[in-house]
Amino acid sequence: MRIGCGAQIEEAALVKDYGFDYVELRGRDLAAMELREVEELRGRLEVQGLPCLAINAYCPPEITIAGPCYDRARARRYAEKLSVRAGLIGTKKIGIGSPCSRTLPEGYDRALAWRQCREFLADTAEIFAKEKIETGIEPLGYCFCNFINHLEEAYELAEALEGYPVGITLDFYNMEQSGEADVGLARFAGRVVHAHISDDWGSPNRRSPLDAEKFPLHAARVERLMEAGYDDLLTLELDVPVDGAALESLRMMRAMVDGGTPLVN
């Protein structure tokens, strides 16, 4: 299993220095860049020997996944723009989280939201597949949004999109917020295309490196995922700056994957 770190573009060198296998960058940041800037970024990543294998923070709030402002043509244009940029830097996975783009107003027709989301994912996956990039719908905690909060919902979406390269981005932090971080994963693992892990520094908007005291809990969760057959990418997803605490998390994550205990400085 390869272990990566979510970071801002300017933090990529630190991610490499700490020894992560790849960096996970934010889609909304890449989409805002000119192609020339993305080509320059590709050059820097190649020199650093640091692939950007995954993308999170897929889109800004003005791109709607489901809800009253849903605009299929606009969402497709955004996907086409980002997919070219992601392809340039060698991305293999995109995660569709973006809570502000799928928070439904009270009373909104859930059946309509479901149809909109299916259409959005089908279009997005089809467009990104041209760059050989897989798409994962990410169940988000109730602290972030009110639509697609559980693994079962994401699984049903992926199943309904059979024939499209759509899977699940599994996020242990979000699962914890929705009360299912310790559920069995055998039913879902075949659909998981990517996985995230993190703790927080007092707020869901400050997702952080891992708390060493929670190592046994996190290790048990990762072990359960691997036992279910997953062996791909695992990202430390951060909202806070990348620093030495991320290095300690990397040591813990390698120990989880290897079935050992974390090294201590």
C-alpha cells in the first residue's frame, strides 16, 4: 500500500522530504491554475520525484453536485478543465467530497438530488476516464453536509453506475463523524478506489495528523480495510499545515500497513 499526504501546492517539497510516496493536491486549486502553471508544477514534481496520485477538494461551492443550483453543463465544463490538469501531473484518483456543493436545503426533493448526483458522477467519471483517472464518491460526516453521509449510500451510487469508473473514496474521519468508522468493510471494499485517514485539532475544519494515543484504534481500522482486500492508496488528509507531526503520522501509517508498532524518535 502506498502512503501519501494531502497538502497545498507549495507544501509538496515538504511532503517529499518527509518520505511520503505521493502528494494529494486540491482539485479546486488546480482548476484555478493556467495550463502553463500546471506544466511548471509538473516539472517541479518530476524533479522532486513526487507523483500527485490523488486529488481531493474536488470543486468549489459554485459547482453543484446536487441541489437547487445544479447545472449539468457547468459541471461538465469544470470536469473537462480539471481532468486535463490532473492528467498532466499524473493523477490516478479523484475523490468527490466537496460538502458545500452537495448540502441540500430543508425539504429539497431527495429523489431529485439522487438523480442529479448520479448524473454528475456519470459525467465526471466518463470525462476523467479519458485521462485514465478513477472517480470515487466520498461519504461525508454529518458535520460537513447532509447528503451521502454513509458508506451504504455511496455503495448504492457506485452500484447504480455500473459501467462507469465510479467507486468509493473511503474516509475514516468522515466515517467516525457518521458513527460507522468501526463497521465491517467486506461488503464495500471491492468498490473502494481510495482511502483517507486523519484526526482533528478540535474542529472538523482542522483535520490534523494522527493522534499517537489513537494508534491502536487507527491500526485496527486500517487492518480491517486490508483484510477486506484493499491494497492501494492511503492518504493522510490535512487541513492544517504540513509539519513534523505529519512525519510522525507517516511512521504510524507505515506501522499500520506493516502490522508493527510505530518508531519513536
